[in-house]
Amino acid sequence: MTTQVLPDFPPEAFAKPDCAPDSLFYAQPRFVTHIDAAAIAAVTDLYRTVVPEGGIVLDLMSSWVSHLPDEVAYARVIGHGLNAAELAANPRLTRHFVQDLNAETNLPLETASIDAALMCVSVQYLQRPGAVLSEVARVLRPGAPVVISFSNRCFPTKAVAIWNALDGAGHAQLVGLYLQRAGFARIDGRVLKPEEGPGDPMTAVIGWTAPS
């Protein structure tokens, strides 16, 4: 973990039951969706209102699908993930790169070059969230958003200990703290699908960089 950004968390908070390299776990492509159709629709609706049309989008920890609205055009969508086959199959990506963020947190992108960043149902796997989100803040333009969305579904052996120990409200508070410590100027939490309803619940926490 990055003690400069999250100094009050013990290292064991970011340990995983399965401590093998993540690159091994994701070596085989999984052409499935990890949340149900209604949860996907809720995420897409949020992107429709937050992600700027015509902008350059960074889809972090992506796969063979992005949940961006089909009718909206973007200048570029840059995908990141751990499985090259999944990323190559994603029709929304204009380019992609493979990188284990738990091993290397520096993003191969220019400072202030991205109009919006996305991270869908993946934040629970970050072992160095402060370092990663500080990098996200670096590559975002002034006033640009990062949209972190999550459900109660995950690969529990690959989720960090603190995530596995918390409930939905705790997850939202934790992600908000990650963003605060990473230097985002404004943070907004939204319940997209409540836990009490049918299907997969969905929550998003959005951080905005400081305006210029």
C-alpha cells in the first residue's frame, strides 16, 4: 500500500486470501458480465450524464465490454485490464494496454490528457488504491470525473481484506476516503440500485479533479 496516501490503514487491510499474482488469475479470458442487466443499465445511465460526449475516456480494469451508452460518440476510449483477449474483443476501445495495477501503479498516459475515467466493479481488487487513484487524478484534466461503481458481487479471494469485511455503505465510505486521500476536490456518492430491491445492487462514487 501507499503509506503517504492511506497512512492509517495497516498493510494487512489490503491483503488478499489468494496472494498469487493477479496476472495468473486473469490469464484465461472470461467473456461474461459480472453484474446483471439492470445494474449494467444503471451504470450506463450514469455514464450518459457524467462522461462528456466527444471526450477521451479511460476505462480502467475493463474487459470485453464497456458499459458506455451506444448512442454517444467519444474521441477515444482507452481500455486497461489484465487480459489482452478480453480487451481486444471490446468494440468500444480505440486502444488498450495490459498492466497489473497492484504491481505497477504508474499509468502510461500523459498528465491532464483524459476527460473521464471509469472503474466498474473492480475497485475492490486494488491493493494500492491511493497510488492508483493519485495517478488517475494526474492523468485527468482539471474538473474531470472518475466514476467508480461497484456491487456486492466480486471474486472474494481476490478482493482485499477490508473490502470483504465491510457492507455496502462501508464500501461507499471507503471509496470516498480513497478519493479524498488521492486529492480529488469533490466527491459524490450515488445509490444506482438499492440493496433492498431485486437483482444486483449498484453504487457509484464519483470524484472530480479541481477545476483550473
